[in-house]
Amino acid sequence: ATNTLKQAGYTVDYYPGEEVTVEFYRNLPTHGYELIILRVHSALAHYAFTETMSGNVGLFTGELYSTRSHVNEQLTDQVTKARISQEYPEYFGILPKFVKSTMKGTFQNSLIIMMGCYGLTYTSMAEALVEKGAKAYISWKGSVSATHTDQATAQLLKHLITEKQTIEQAVNNTMEEVGADPAYNSQLIYYPLEVGNQTIEDT
């Protein structure tokens, strides 16, 4: 991904997992990024998150959960604790309300690719990010393996960045080439539909 972007003239900032904290998400819009790729775990709130908030998609951080941190955000259902399974520790996860209420600044027409599971099973996270200034949000309609989302994202970036295809063309071509996730049959889609005819360079 970095090579594809750099060859097209982009400057790339990379943040390893341990740097993806609640504060990282809080300040994400302030960087003015044109393209944001989130290679993070994500889940439906009623599945991996402790609250039973049906229809909410949450994004994991790499910050270990504590009852003493981000207390106001916990009390107002902006962040919650999340874990991949019972064998793993609990981390903080951010919910759509966090994007709307607590993120600083606005995205500058950014295209956001969210590589994790369930990113567009519901549109709650996509709606929040677009409301915050993102141009579009591309993600999976269900669960996806790391291998499959890596392969699909590499193809998607080639179509978007190198070939300058529209969002709709790039997503459709990626699905034709790599297919749905072989284990979960999850499809890559985008939100909102009306931006399908735009390229990453359109403002």
C-alpha cells in the first residue's frame, strides 16, 4: 500500500497498532489526510462490545481498557470495552457517537477505507464519518479474514490511486478480481452511494 501511494506522489504516515489510541481517533480529522486506511479490528456493538446497542459498529483501538480512563466518554456511550474473544484482553473501542461528539475538527473530503469486519453491516459508523466531513467510506458488509482484506485493499488502491478509477469502478473491479471473502462471503461496498461516480481526486 505504501509503495502504491508513494509512487503516485503521496506522502504516507504509518501508525502501528499501539499508537492507535482513543486520542489518536480523537485527533484524526485534524491531520488533513486525503486518504485514510484503517487496518483495525471492528465489530458490531452487540457482538464484541459490552453494550447492547444494536446497529452500532465499533472500531478497536490498541489501548488497553481501564475503568479510570476516558470516563466521560464511557458514561456517554462514546467508547466502550471490546475484545476479539474471551482469550484476549479488553481494549477500548470507539462508537459512532464518539465520531460525532468528540472528534476534533472535520475531515477534508477524505476517503476512508476501513479494512476490518462489519464496517458496513450497518451504516452507523459510515454516517458519522461522512457527517464529520469524509467524502466516502469503503468497508465490508460482514466478517472478513486478514488475508482477504489485505489482498482486496491492495487491488482497491491500485484501481483508485494508480488507475484513477471512480469509487464504484474500483470497488466493483476489486470484487470481480478477488471475490467475496471465501469463509464468510462478505462483500466490499461503499457509502454513500451517490459518490460512486467520484474519484479520489474529486473535491
